[in-house]
Amino acid sequence: MAKPPSPRKRANFLSGNILVFSLVDLLGNFARAMVFPYVSLYVLALGGDATRIGFVSSLRPLAGLIMFPIAGYIADRANRVRLIVLGSCYSALVILLYMLAPSWQVVAVAALLQGFAVFLFPARSALIADSLAPGDRGRGIAAMNTISSLLAIFAPYIAGVIIDAYGANMGMRVLYATMFTLYAVSIAMQARFLKETRPSDGEPLKLSNLPNVLRDAYKGIPALLRRFPRPLKALTGVIILSFMINGVASPFWVVYALEHIGLSSSQWGLILLIETLLKLVFFMPAGVLVDRWGRTASLLTALSLSLISIPAFIFVDGFITALAVRAVIAAAFAIAIPACTALMADITPRDIRGQVMAAVGQGGIMIGMAGGGTGGPATGYLITVPLMAASLAGGYLYTWHSTYPWLFALIATVISIVLTVLFIRDPENAEV
């Protein structure tokens, strides 16, 4: 096993792999910020309804039940850069299926296939954690998010204007085509510039070894869970609850905004533009706060802000009040990402980091995501079943009463705050 980089070498955290990931996410976040907030409108335009929106959302995490344990096992043994590039190529192909979908059923198939791309996430999360010194993790993650959000500021508004001009059907196809192009550029960047931080353990993994990989990956899950310290168990509960909130509410922010508040797609896009700009302003101060105040205190701050803001959305009556709610959510999001991601890295043993992140994700809770916030590197296989159940339930809750998804968010956030207060503490000695 190669020795970890020295603190002096890693002090310049915004370089090497971190810089590559920042630039890749710059393109990827722009594409996702255009597409994800409006996927629900695409489902409606292709003949779906609220319950089918929930059904489509519930399919995205399904493949994680199979792939995440395998991905974590492989991430601790194989070349992680190759896994990341391969997963990115697969994701690009699935985007083409979304773009060409003739019906909501094909969108559902694409959502199911999209879930198999999760095999790249534990490798990506572990590579990021290995590339940052413990004392720089809050600032490093905040810097990554700042850079990666620069183009995404304008994406929701641009997408809203396109959808207003061309309709949800054709407009979304244009957006998916743009997304595919940007993903292709990102793939080339990762293949060329990412560097592995340690050699693979043992012989290279081959397809012929897949049965053994499956057996060993699932066999090791109980032992892995027993190694979770109490703060990590509590953090896992908080992460699961945050994903359940997003599973229930995420697809319906735009639907509620258009159907009940009376906003247009471009107005909602303008709100998300301003929200993204605020996140960009907040990220670096939030990263400094996380490193100075501590991870747990910062997490409590973020949860408290979300407790106030997310349920308040059902009381808004126009553009200004909707913008005010999303502005508070932006502050909570900006604090939560570096706080939780740094805490996860601090309390996870380096030798099993890939496996833990396959189970729980990289630790970042996605507060108040307005569409498409139920996947990505923050997801793990322990989250999958609760997330699927919440996503499926979200469509029925919205159908029964349009305020129910946000009432669920209120209850789940209260439970998260209780878990944090009682069980989560910053470690005395962070893992390298």
C-alpha cells in the first residue's frame, strides 16, 4: 500500500485531482442544472401524471442495491480512475436514451438504467477524500463546489426560457442533447488528467472474477456495518432521512410552483439562477465555518435552516416569497455539503473508505434539491430502499394533497436534528 501524500504536499488542495474534478463538475453541474429541475415536466409532456413522476423517480436508485456493494469492493482494489471514466461513458449513453424517449415509459427505463452508473461514485468519493488533507477538507470541498457552480448559475433560467419557447417535450430533448455533449468533454478530461493516489491491491479484477466479487462484497456487509462508530451510524440516519425528504419532494418543486403558485418555467428558472448564485457566494465562507466551528455544529446550523425554509414553501404566494424560501435553502445547502462530506471523511477509516462510501455515500446531504436531487455520489446502498419507498410515496402524497411532501420534510428534519444533537460528535483525531 502506498503511503498517503504528506500534509505539505496536499496543502495546495485546489490542484491535481481536485482541480480536475472541479472542472469536470463545472460542465456536469451546468448540464444537470438545466435538465434535472424540469424532468417532471418532461414526464407530464410524455403522457405521465404525478404518480408516474414518483414511479420514475423511484426507479433511479434501484440498481444501487446491486451495484453499490460491488462498487465499494472494487473501489478499494481496482484502478479508480478507470472506473470513473467507464462510469461516465455509460452515463452519457443513457442520456441519449432520455433524449430520444417517445413516451414516459421509456423515460422510466432510462431512469432504471441510469442507476447502474453508481459504480463510479465510491471510487470518485474515495479519490477525492484521498486527495485532500484532513485540515483542508472543509475548504477544499467548498472550493470544489464554488468552481463547479459557476456555469450552473445560469442553467435553470436558460432551460426555463427554452422550455417556454419550445414546450416541455422538444425543449427537454434540446437540453438532453446539450447534456450529452458536455458529458463527452468531461470524459476526455478525466481520462487525460486524473491520477490514481494509490496502486491497486493484488491482481487486477477481471470479469471472470465477478462471482467471487459478488460473494465477497455482500458477505462483507455485516462486518462492515459493525465497524461503524456511533457518530457514523447517526450520520447515516441523517443522510437517509435527507434523501427520503428529497425523494418525496424533489420532483414536485417545479410542479407546485407552476400549478399552485402560478409561476412560469422561466420564472422558476430565474429563482433557481439566483439560488445558485447565492450558493456560490456562500460556499467558501461555509467551508471556512466548517473548519473553524466544527462539522457537527455546522450540520446543526444547516438542519435548523432547512427546518424553517423547506416547509415554508407551502405558504408562499408569488415570485418574491418563493425566492426568499429558496435563498434560505441555498444557505443551508452551502453549509451542509462541506460539513457532512468532511465529517464522513474524518470518521471513516482509510482502508475501508470505498466500502463505507458505497454503503452511505460521500456524506453530503442534498438539502432542498429542486429536482434530480436523489442520486449522485452522496447515495449508497443503505439509502436505496428508503429512497425508493420515499420517491414512490411522493407521487401519491402529492396526489392526495399538494402540501404533504413538505409536511413530511418537516417531520423528517426534526428527527435528523434529534439524531445530530444526541449522537454525532467531531472526532478528536480525523482520519487522513
